Amino acid sequence: MDRLALILIIIGAINWGLIGFFQFDLVAAIFGGQAAWLSRIVYAIVGIAGLYAISLLFRDREAAAKSS
């Protein structure tokens, strides 16, 4: 699950980079615009992956504290 979340976050970061540097939204271009239902699903899944990744921050600290 962690790897899947990381892959989705990377996809989101690449998309945001393309928007920032080139004003090109890759997800919207592939799935038919920002308002298309498929694009919105992709945005939502990437957003959920980002929220899930917050738990990774705390998990790393807990694992490091337990090993010391």
C-alpha cells in the first residue's frame, strides 16, 4: 500500500510540475479536461494517496524510536 501511495504521489507531483512550468495539465489532457469525471477520479485518488502519505511521516519516527 505504501508503494502504491508513493507512485500516485509521484504522478501528482509530476502533473503539478508540468502545470507550474508549462501550464500543461497531463491528467486533464489524457482524461478529457479537468471537469471530466475520469480526471476528477484521478485527482481524488492522488489526493487520498497524499493524505495516506501523512501517516508515513509518523510511522518513520515511530520505527526509528523503537529501534534505538
